[in-house]
Amino acid sequence: MEEEMLFRDKHGLPEWRMQCKEPAIRHRVLHIDLKGPKIPVEIFAHLLETLARWGINGVLVEYEHRIPQLPLPYQFPSYDRYTEKELGDLMVLAQQLGIEWIPLIQTFGHVEYLSRLKGTRELFENPVWANQLCPSKPETRQYLSKLIKYVCQIHPQSMRIHVGQDETHQLGSCPACKKRMDKLGGRMELYLDHAKWVWNEVFASGRIPMFWGDMLLGEGRIDLIAGIDERVIPLPWEYGTTGKTGRFVIYKGFRPVKAQFRNPYREGFLPYGPVKSGHYVEDLPAEDLEKIGGLDSETGYPRDCPQLRVMAKTGRPLWGTCAAYMSADMPFHANYIRGFLNPNQMAETLVELGGEGIIATMWARGHSFAPMNAPWTLVLFNIAQFAASSWTGKTSPEDLRKRAGGIASELDMPQKFEDGWILDDILWMVSGSNYAAGSGAKLSTIPFVLDILKKAGVSGCFGEGLKLALAGEHIQNKLRFIQEECKWWYPTRKEMPAVLRNDMKKRLREALVEAQKLRGPFQRYYLKWVGDRKSFNVWWKGLFDLDSRISKDIVRLF
């Protein structure tokens, strides 16, 4: 039925596919993270159809607890999991649409979700904080061997298997791993020993392994990358790059650029703090600076996507990973600046370096115990922009402005709003930083944007979701502004005029009522388009419960 489709039926291909008959980058993949909401199967199918139309030819599906079966005695509740038939039908559809389905399973770090099941304690490096599998326990290899075989069995058409392996920060913390680490030569040698074993298990099933490259690249261990089987695909990821230069690199540790801390004697901002001497980008040896692409001659900042530039020098087929949505973005909706410009810049860099593939991640939560992220439907603007940039390779500001109307039409949004605003402008307003102090800065911006959207009569999956998200963000800003007011007045609260005190208490009551009224329509939207009731409740609780409690408790002091 039409009302259940993500967007109205479109005739013909989108503008960017008409402009360029062949894609600029061969593999254009969207990451779908299922540790957040369980996407309704019908909507999942419509998403695949939309992605294929936009020119996306791969999906990287991260399962976690949504996988039909785990090789363990206990399983997650059936309502949390997809069935093999549901996934099989979706994979058949993907194949018909020309979309490669790449399953992602965790084989090292980010296994918090397993700790929810009985009988998994012996698998972890540190059972007190069950974040990582222990590579030295035979139980780990038994579990992973069965998991890989099962995943290959239910994905008969998937030639690539992503095995995770990122952010293994507990590495070498258990006694057995410490001994092996000393014997093998270090932390990264221990990491690579386990990683290679996993890759060989994937090879044994006739598939090609992919893995996140942050551990080896972050440590600057290009020597170890050089020894990896040529069939293995490392995936460097860069989420902070939004232009031709950056303010930090992650290479031999996190390194901010020292140049940004020099007083420019003009308005500016500092996203990062200074670090110890010897830990800046400029402190890298000349040969390492050359590997990351050098420093910009005008600003002294590192060039964009330094890890991609390092990987390009290895001679391996080059893939890169950007982020359409990351967990550090906004809680109600995507960041339509970083999440738009980061994929755009990475597409430009991959075209420059002759890259084979690009993946845009769309994280549903940071890990299984982290807050739920914003609805994935509100990332569709960034996904459309990613699709256009990776298909055309056209990434200049002029190119982006030219295709703004086409992107809006794809999302069933007006090409023009009142006063000449376009969708790109509106989304910039709600994502941009405000120089005014605190939450009060957006107390005028969001109502302004909401009024524009309502006058334009926007509706549908993206438009209706955006209105609901901004209404929720506005309520949260009201609560946080009240908290800021209390901080201002607390030392002299006894002298606070009664009219101001009463007004503050009235605004608190109104905000709490507004949040309660918004819950119903937002839940209906969420269940229709986004995911399951359990995920909605977790998300909503994270948005309002704590702010409501803090606001009520603080105001009682006045």
C-alpha cells in the first residue's frame, strides 16, 4: 500500500543518476545497524528499493541480537530476532535490486549484547565489563567457528563477511592474553593473531573477510597491514573529516593539530583541548607526515581523510568508511552538517585516490548498553546526499547547491519554502552551533523552523518525522534552559523575583505536559516506520526521564 512506502512512487531515476551514467566509485554501501530498532520487514524492503533507486549497491547489515540464531544454549527472545525466512526474503529482494548483502558479526570487540545471555561469561576478556571476547580462550574459538559457519549458511549469496574487530581496548588485560602478548611481541601482534584466525575461518567457508581498520591504523602499524592476506579488506573509518583539512589525526594515537591552538586574533572555536608535548600531529616524524598526506601549506592542518591516505600507500584495494549518522550526533535527528559533509568529502578523496568502495555508517547506538540513537528515517537526507556524491563524484559546494532541489523531491519535501529557504538551509539551521549561551540559543530557532515546515504542509516519512523530532528537541531545550536558569539564580535564589520564580515553575509544568502529549504521536510514527515498541521506550526514556527528574528536583529548591 502506498501509505506504507517510505516515499511516493517516483518516475525515472533521480537527477544525479541521470547526470552520470556510470558511478564514480564502484561499491557504494550503506551500513544498517540492527542493535537499535528492529526495522519492520515491509519497511526494510521499501528501504532496499529506495537505496537501489538512489544508486546504492550494497548494504552492510550489523545483526548483534537480531540474528535468527546464535551457537549458544540460550537465545534472545524471538520477538527481538528476525527469522531466517524474513532475512532470506529480504536478501532475495536485495539480489533482484542489484544490492550486495554483507552481514556484519562481532568476532572480537563490541560483544556487550552477549552478556545478556546466560552461559557467556567464559567468553569475555573481562567479565566485569563484558566488552570483548578473549582471544586466548578455546571457548571463544569454538563459539566463533560455529557462528561464522552459521552466518555463511544463511547468507548463501554473500561473498563478503564483515567480522568487526574494532575498538578492542581491553586487549591483553587477562593473564593468559598477557603471556601470549609477551610471546608474540606486543598488543597488536596479539590482535593480529586472533584476527587472522577469524579471517581464515571465513576463507574456509569460501568468503572474503572485511574488518574495521582502526586498531592497526590508529597504532600506525602499517608493517602489520603489509603482511595481511591480499584478499582481506581493511576498512579505515574517518567520521570527523568535513572539508579539505582536519583538526586531528588518529595515527600512532589521537593527535590534535597544534596549529589550531595558536591565537588567530579573530573569531574561532576549539573542538579539542591541548595535549602533552610530543602528542600533536606536528610531532610525527617526517616520514609519517608524508604517509598521512602532509600538512596544508596555508593552515598547517592535516589534509582530509589521513587514514585513507595511509592505506592508499599500501597498494591494497582501497575502501573507506564515513558516517551518515554517528552516536555523537543529535539525539532527536541526524546532524545534517557533519553527517552530510563527511560522506561528501570522503567520496571526493576516494575518487582522487582511485578507491574501490565507500561505506556510510548509520549507527543505531554506540553499543548495546548505550542510549538509543535518533530514528534512522531522519538520516535519509544524509543517505541521499551520500548516494549522490558517491555516484557522481561531484562534491563542490556548487554541485551540492545544484542538486538540493532534487534531493528534497526524493524525500517528498518541497523544493522551496517561504522566504526562499530550501531544505538544505533549514537542516543547517537545526544542526548548526549557536554562539549564544546554552539551550536558550535554540529556543527561537526550532519554533522558527517548525513554523516554516507547518506552513509548507510537509508530511510523510521524512517530513512528519522531522516535525516530531524538532518538537521533541524543543521540549528538551525548554527543560535544559530551566536547569540553566536555576544555576544562574541558585546563589541568589532568595532574591529571585516571585514573578520570575512562578513563571519558571509554570514553564516546567507546561514542558512536562507537552512531552507527555508528544509521546503518543511519536510512538505511532516510530512503530510505523522505524522499529519496535521496546526500542522506542528505551529511546524515549533516554530523552526525557532524566531531564524531567533533574528539572523537577532543582525547581523544588526555589
